[in-house]
Amino acid sequence: NPHSTVARALDDPLRIHGIASRSERPRRIAALLERVGLDAGLAARAIHEISGGQRQRVAIARAIATRPSLIVLDEAVSALDVSVRGQILDLLLDLQRQEQIAYLFISHDLGVIRALAHRIVLLDAGRVAESGDARTVIASPQSAVGKALVAATPRLNRMKTP
């Protein structure tokens, strides 16, 4: 809800799942915000008043509030600019290592998948076209959809100096 406050967005899972008492929740909310790299003072702000990168961090804080073993992320960084995308991916990797969280990461961006995934499943019209170790599948795709995705990945061409 864009009109909700950050605190309310983070309070809901704590309250609904009985994770923290009413008096304990403000402290837990501050800790969640700090865990995702945000200032605890952001809690009083409305969701629509914060940047896209901050919103994504709040969404991640909300997702980890219940200490899940799996988080599903659907195009989680696609709407972010490149520098914020890198920061969010670093945060997700950090959370994965420290909290032992598994991700089901849905994306068309092979660069993001290469940075985050251990295993990959490529779908074509809802059917599995290829699966395996992410680096292996991306480096040498065997399926038509895998080859098309790799071919569509932007590459930087270095200009040769004379």
C-alpha cells in the first residue's frame, strides 16, 4: 500500500505471525530496517515518499521479518537503476549467506541470474527447456531458449585505442 507507512508495512508480518509483542515491534522494525541498510528513522515515512531502491529494501525487510527459509523474488531488481540494482543484489547475497535463505529468483536478466543463482531452470512456454548449474547453462546453453537468452544479453564492446 503506497499510502501506508514503512513501519506499518513491517509491523504487519510481525503482528500477523505473532513474532513480537506490541511493545517489542518498534525495536524489531528498527532492527529490520538497519539489517537492510536503511535508517530506522525511515519507519515514519509513507511508502510513496521513499525511493524505488528504498522501497525494495523495505520489501526485503518485510520478507525476512518472519525468518523464512525461502523467498520468491519475481523480477526483483528489474525496475531499479544499475547502481541500486548492484546494491540490492549485494544485500540479497549477504542475507543468503548470513541467514541461510534460499531464493527462487524469477528473471529474464541473465546478468542478474549469473550474479545470484547456483542453479537455473529455463522455461519455454511454461515447460522446462533446460536446467543445471547456472554458470554452465549460461556459458554453454543447450536449448533453443537458452541460446536465445544468451544471445540477447547485452555485451560491452571495448573500443580499441589507436
